[in-house]
Amino acid sequence: MSENPYSAYPSNHDYDARYDGQQRLSIPAVLSLVSSIVCCIPGMGLLALLLGLLGMLTISRSNGRLTGMPAAIIGMALGLLVTVGWVVVGIGAGSAFNMYMVKITPPVVNMVEGAVAGDPTAVRTEMTIGAAGQITDEEIIAFGDAFEDAYGANASLPSGLVSFAQAIGEGFGRSGAQVQGQAQRAAPVAVATDVGGVVIFGVFDPGGQPTKVFKYEDLFVLLPDGEALTLRDNGPAYKEAIRLNFTPITARDYLERARAAPQGEEQSEDDAPGDDESAEDI
């Protein structure tokens, strides 16, 4: 009776033996590597990190049935690097956008509001010392009247990134002109008005900006048909608008054309009865 009656049953060691059959490649490991390579899409790095971790766990528990551990490790490592990179980029972009909305955009809105309100002092406050001494009250008043005629009396900052992007799209879409060339001193700013988003280019002095408050030399507002309404008659905004493929127009010329348009329509209507009378005489 020396024989073991349980010898016919497999031991625990037999259950733990490594699998010697055909191995399969771990799908999560492969997807992790692929996701880490497609790092230009936000969120793919985090996906690669999670898939790599899942691949490593499933492979380690498969007793040799699954392979692909190198792919899972590489995918997880690259995913971690990509995720950290996107976080750094996101923080930097958020800081840049915050500075843009706090330092760069408000002075432009204040200039437009001051011009519409007929307050030259408010406009000059946001301008460089040299530009403030060159611009005239008549130019400021005319610009305010022209802006109000085109877009209404209200101009404000877009609330948030989505509203800002929408205002930029509406402003460039209304202009209808394709931006070509490269501006040297003009930065686009989006504002919300009574008729929707409007794009205004603030013209600044790159070498003479203070550290805390952004100052401008001039600006121009995009109008329909690719026109650019300039604040100053012969300021730097005129040349910057041309560099970007826009057609500059002074506030005075805009107002003269706006005032002449109804007279031209009335004249054409007055001519029509005369033509009818001539036809009847014939």
C-alpha cells in the first residue's frame, strides 16, 4: 500500500506550469504603442498609458499565453511622456490666453468704447505717448461714429474661449477677405458687438511696450468686403491693413460714403419717373 492514491491527480505545480502552446499578441499592448505614436491628438498619450498598463497586467497573468510586453512598456512610457508634454503645453497655452484676454484685448475694447462715447481722453489713455500726441479729436470722434454705424454702440470682451473663437470666426467670415502676407505690428483681437463678433487689429510698437499695461499706436476694424476701418487717417494701421490684404478706409471716407448712399438711392428713384415720362411721351 505504498502507492499514493492521489498520484493520478495533477499537483498545484502542474497548474502553475508555463503555457507551452501557441502564443497570442496582447491587443492592449499593441494599441498602447499605436496610441503613443499618434501623439498629435490630445488625450492619446493618456490612452496609451492606460492601455500599456492593461497590457502589462494581462500579459503577466496569462502564464505565457500572451506576448507583447515590450510594446506595452514602450507604449506606456511614451504615453506618460506625451501626457506630461500636453499638460505643460496646456498650462502654457492657458497662461498665454489669460494674458491675451487681460493685457492685450481690454485696451482695444476701451479705445473703441471711448471713441463711440465721444471721449478722446479715454482713447488716448490706451495709446502710446507718441501716438496720443499725434491723433486728433476729430479722428477719434469720426471713428466712433463710423464704428457705431457699422456695428452698433456696444463692444465688449467675449466671455470665455468658446465665445472668443466664435467671435473670431464671425469677424473674419464677415470680412470675406483672405489674410495674406504678414503683419509687422498688428495683433487681432475679437470683440462682441450688437451684430456679432468683430475682429479688430491693434497696432503696437514691439520695442516700446511697458511690462504691465499694453499700449497701442493705432487700430483698424474689419468691415465687410475686405475693408479695414482705421482709427487714424495716416497712422500705421493703414500700412498694416495693406500688408494683410485688406483695403484701408478712413473714418471720414466711410462716413461720407454712408451719408451719400441714401442720396444716391433717392436720386436713382427720382430718375425713374423721368424715364417713365419720357417713355410715355414717345
